[in-house]
Amino acid sequence: KAKLMSLPSDDYLAQLEPVIIAPAFYQARQSLEKAFAQATAVELEKIYFDFHGKNIQSRDAKDFGKRRLKNTALMYLSQIPEKQTLLKAQFDQAQIMTDQQSALSIMAELQNDLRDYAINKFYEQWKNEFLVVNKWFATQAAAAHPKTFSTVQKLMTHPDFTLKNPNKVYALLRTFGDNLVAFHDPNEDTYLFMADQILEVDRINPYVAARVASCFDVWTRLPEIQLKKAHEQLQRLMNAGLSKNTHEIISKNLEAAN
């Protein structure tokens, strides 16, 4: 049921579109989620309260499914401003990490003060757990939010981030590169930023840089202005004396245009 209630991923939808227009993806998803929430609010609340707080320590597959279903319902309810008190309460009172991380992911996409509240509080609570901090980086980089790119830029200088740690690079940069809406935002110079990071990481760990470089895989299906910007950075990378693995990824992307 949780899967049936979930919209197709942006990655899947991108495979069906000849041209990837990031703002349209974002607007369509926001509009449909809000319309679905408003039309089914009563049913969504029933789902949420039927399953919230039940069998929270159980590792049974059915209970995992129930938690996923109620967190899916919570995601939709968050589209209704007056229902966001449920979201904050779950974040603040969560007894298991699944519930708190689900709430954080939802709050990271809100365009109000709850976003900053959740991001700051989660870090303060878990700052000594490096694996959880990596998830904190990834959650912000994955958010479909107008401030995601500026947030990623800011996190590059965070005391807990370093380009020398592969898992941190994957959590922040690779996740951002996979964020169809934010990475391909036509109003931001994301391609220049990512090319700079790929060059830097390639000097430290070529294998990691090659994986990050895959963010350009869809560049041939971008609108013309963005396509030119992406091509400029790919050509720049191609001429930069990259390691073998990263060079191979970039060259294949350039060949895809022929």
C-alpha cells in the first residue's frame, strides 16, 4: 500500500522524458502531492494514527511495512500546513531512528522554519555519531528544495565534512548529483561547482571521483542553455588530465552527444 501511494521517482520519470526540465518535475510533484493530500486528508490521518507508535521495536516485515505506510501518509499530510504539527511531534518524540529520519527528510523539503529547526536539532542530537551525520548530509543534498544548492555549498565547509572521506563525498556530492531537481536547476551554476569538486576529489581518490562524475550522465537531454553549460564543464574536465577511471566516465559522456 505504501508503494501504491508513492509517486514514481524523478529518476524513473526522467527515463520517459526526451528533455529533462527540472522545475517542471518539481512543480508537477508538488502539485500532485498537495492535491492528493487535500482530497484524502481524513483517510491519511486514519492511516497515520492507526499505525503510529505501534510495535515500534518490532523487526517483523509487516511492522516495517506499517511504519513505511504511516510515514508515507505523514509525507502527504505535511503538504497541509495545519497538519505539520504531526510532523514536528513525530520528529521531536521519535523513539526509533526510522521515524525521526523520515520526519527529517520531509521537513528538509518544507519552505518554512520547520526545515531549519529539524536540520539544526538533528545535528545537535547526533553530531557524535558519524554514520548518522552522513545521513544528515545526504538528506539535505537529496531535498527537492530551492535552497538545496546553497545548502550543499555551505556544507562543503562544515567541520564534519572532508573530501578525503569517501563516505562523506558520496553522502553530500554524489547524492546532490543524483538530485534531478536541484542539480539541474537552471538558475544555479551547479555544473561548474560539481566539476570543481570532481577535479579536487580526483587528486585524492580517483575511484570516488569517477562515481561522482556519473552525475553528468543525463546531460544530453537537458534544455539547450543547460546543455551548453554542462558540455563546457565536461570539456574542461576532459582537458584537465584526469585519472584513468574518471577520464573514462567523462569521455563516454562526451561521446554520447555524437
